[in-house]
Amino acid sequence: MLRRCVEGSTRLMIVAAIAASVLAVSVVAVVAVIAIDESDPSGAGAGAGGGGGAAHAGDAVQMLDSDGRDTDVLMPTKVSRPGCEETDGCYVPSVYEAPVGEPITWTNEDSAFHTVTAGTYDSPAGTFDSGYMDPYDSYTLSFNAPGTYEYYCTLHPWMEGAVIITP
């Protein structure tokens, strides 16, 4: 009788431990979802619709809404792994030419987060930054002055590109 009682309590303790673990995981998941919702009240994500990053007013760039714009520069699949720089395929095309004022849209078609950030990894320019772009997010800028604007991904430093703006 005592043995059955001990075995029964052991089983009860194991079941209770499993239930507590499942409950703890559920609570952590709910807390994580709440934290995500609170950090982004729009629910749109950091780079969605081109509104997630920073472009400095008065500079040579102007951030625009990418509603319905076609992609000019693509971040294709698997560029989050080194190697795309060897084929010049991290941003496609890696150099894009456009006249002053023409909107340029970057679209992330990779399964990883990416950014479009002014400058190079070793020398950030601070002129524009898309913020983290979720897969299939787009970011649109219009450049107000001619010149060559280099950019890179802050998460994947081998990803580099440039925009040449003509008068």
C-alpha cells in the first residue's frame, strides 16, 4: 500500500512538473507577443511600407511611402549568407542609376531581416536607414541631389550597393 502511494505521488509530481513546464512556456510566449505588440503599436513591423527607417529631413534624401511601387532594387533569397558579394548579387542590381527626385524602392525577398543603410559598414554615413526590413517589406527613398550614394546592410556587412543620382 505504501509503495502504491509513493508511486502514485511520483507520477503526480511528474504530471505536475510537465503541466508547470507547459504553463511556463505558454506564459513566456504570451509575454513575448505582448512585448512585440507594445513595441510596434501599428503591427506593421520595423520596415513595413518604407516607414520604418530614418531619413533626415533637409538632407539629400526624402523617405517616401512605397504603396504599390515596383521594386527597383531587390534583396534576393539567401543573401544573408556570405558569398553573394562574389557574384555582385547581394542587392540586385548592385548599382542603380536614377535621375534626381525619382523614387527608388528596395524590396527584401529574403527570409532574413535586412537594412538599406547609407555608407559602408566601416564608415556609416547616417543619411538614411531603412531599419530592419522583414521579408517582403519595401523601403522607398527619393534623392534630391545628384551624386553616388553607397549603402549596406547593417546585419550582413558583405551586402553593399550604390545609387547613382543624375541631374
